[in-house]
Amino acid sequence: MIIQKKGPIKGSLTVPGDKSISHRSIMLGALSEGITEVENFLMGDDCLSTISCFRQLGIPIDFDPSSQRVTIHGKGLGGLSSSNDVLDVGNSGTTIRLMSGILCGQGFSSTITGDSSIRKRPMGRILTPLRQMGADIDSTNNDSCAPLNIKGSDMSLSSIEGKDLIHRLKGIHYHSPVASAQVKSCVLLAGLYADGITTVTEPALSRNHTELMLSEFGASVTVLGNTASVHPRPKLTGRKLSIPGDISSAAYFIAAALIVPNSELLIKNVGINPTRDGIINVCRMMGAEISLENIRKDGGEPVADILVRYSNLKGIEISGDIIPTLIDEIPIIAVLSCFAEGKTTIRNAEELKVKESNRIDLIVKNLSYMGADIIATEDGMIISGGRSLHGTVIDSKMDHRIAMAFTIAGLAADGTTQILNPECVNISYPDFFKNL
């Protein structure tokens, strides 16, 4: 894919449905009784992997890629059935971590894995709490990575004195060492099958789509600060959902409008959940001219249209509790920082090292190739803005967020930028280049 400096960016755009919410709509629709109808579903590779896995588990799911509509014929909490094959999540970390929690509560055994990238990502962070709940889950290669083998926990084990012994997951209060929506969601979903209330406390609040959607489907969920609890064995009921546009996808176009002179762009129907809107807050702190219009709620999620104009940006420090609200947007924030006056420091972002790639290394390496003044730190990076970027060859390492972030960098760089393996954007935004 070849990108050259162009401008200005003008008009309006609707980005695809939120990836995180799309995943969860399939999972909770499958565990509900009755039909769940989903509009504006993200037809990216990751979400299609979730559909494939639940079809293997006996859930009828119909979808039309052209209309972004999905219909899930749910069978209730106990309605999943054993798969004859290994469950393959492809490149989706959300799918493998959240599904592991669900599978630990089933009356059958499963093996779940993914592609070479997934098989390198750390699963110990979910193995620890699931084992505390009594789950029988282990790593095939004993390296705390996929493939994961899960033995059903809701099984009749034996009979003593005529009484069947039923082994169920235990409700626990888990204090997570990391602020991770995937870890929190895994434990809460396992908690649907527990013998008591399951609670997760995080060091900082991560995205809360699971808590909101559980409540929408009828579960009893309580949230107090960074602590979320779910009551076991709820009756979940199918419903209609409309998924807002993904703010992580909108972030690339927000950045494009901010750094390409004379640009003005309206991005419609974007989710602005406060656990996800860190990109908007950071842009405003940097001096961006960005406003929210037509603010409303849809399915429990706040939604707005985002109006962005070209702006003179300034460097800032980004750290602490805001990091979980923008962890996926750091590649494009790093690009923005190159066009800001002064120094931008990003801290507390160690999580970037265990994403689809080591994003700290890739961001720093590729921006350095483009002429940026940037250095890596243990938990982030320091960027001194104001230098002109120049085009180069960018190896995305099959990381969709790297590919999209450096495409936007190429719009404001001198010369030609080439993105290798651009097809990786299909993971989260299949129409990215077409929309751009």
C-alpha cells in the first residue's frame, strides 16, 4: 500500500461497529434465551472468529456482511455443546480470553488456540483467577500460552452414598494486578457459572462494555469505582442491539484531520464510553479543536458525532489512569505527537509490549525511520515534536493498529510511504483504505 501527502481531509464518515462490543454481543447473545439481533456489527476477522467459535459450540448464528447484521439464536447459559474440533480464535485476544471464562463453566472439555501471534501472548493473567475459581485449565506447552485445555467444571463427577457430586466454579473476589478489560471480563463471565457472587477489583478502571451488556441482557451487576460484581446463574434474555462506531477506528481519522492542514471532518455515531474516550481527552489536552455533537445513549452506551478541525498541537504527558482508556490508540497518539510543538511523554504503557506485536518497539523503530525524534522507555516513549517526517517503508508486522497509524503518518509526511502487509487491517477495519 502506497501513501503520499494529500490534503485537506474533508467531509463526513461513519466508522464500523465497535470491536469490543461486537465480540460481547455474540457471547452474551449465545448465552441468552431467545433471539438476539445485532445491527452495525463489525465484520472484521477477529469478530468473525468469535462467530465461528460459537457456531462450533452449537449456536446458530446468521450474518450478512453487506448489512452488518447478525442474528444469534441463543440457547441459555447451559445451551452450549461440545465441539469435535479445537476452537481457533485466529488473531483475537478478546475471543480467547473471554471465551476461556465461559468454557470453564461448561459440562464438557475444550481446547482453544489461535494463530502464531496469539500463541505468544500471555494467558497466565487469566489462568490465575480461573484456577482460584476451581477451574481445571492448563497450557498445552506449560508456558502459560495457548493452546489452552479446559475441563468442564459443571460436571457430575461421581456418586457417593447415592448422592451426585456437582463441582461448580467458586465465586471469588479477584484483585487483578493489571487494569485489563479482557481479564476482568473473563472472570465475570466465568462468574455466571459460579456458586456465589464473583467480584473483580482493578488498579484502574478498564473498559466496562461487559458490565453494561450483562446488565442489558438481564444479569445482576454492581459496580463501585474500580470494582465490578456479578451474581451467578442469571436468566439472560435475547434482545436487539445497535453497536456504536468504534472510537479506536475513529481515532485514525481524528488524527488525520488534526495533522493535515485545512482539514475538517465529521465522524458520525461513535461510541464515547468514558472508559474508552481517552483519545478525545488527550487530543483536547494537546490543543485540538474537537467537539462532540448529537450526544445520546444507545443500548446503554453513550454515542456522539465527533467534529474535528486541523489544529496546532502541543506536547503533553500521558500516564496513569488514562492509559487503560486509550491503550489501543497509543500508536496513533505517537504519530500525533510528532506534529505537536514540544515534548510528549507516554508512561505506564507496558501493556503495549504484549499486544499483537511489541508496539513500543515497532512505534519507536518506524517513527525513527520517518525522521522523528523518539526514544523508547521501559513503559512507553518520549517524543520531541516539530521535525518534518519523511516517507519510508513500514513493516506492520501484521499488526493492524501499526498499519493504520503509519498510513495516517504518511498523509502528512514528505515523499512516499509504503505499508507492508496492509491486509492486516481486516482484523478490525476491513474498509479502512477504502474509507480513507
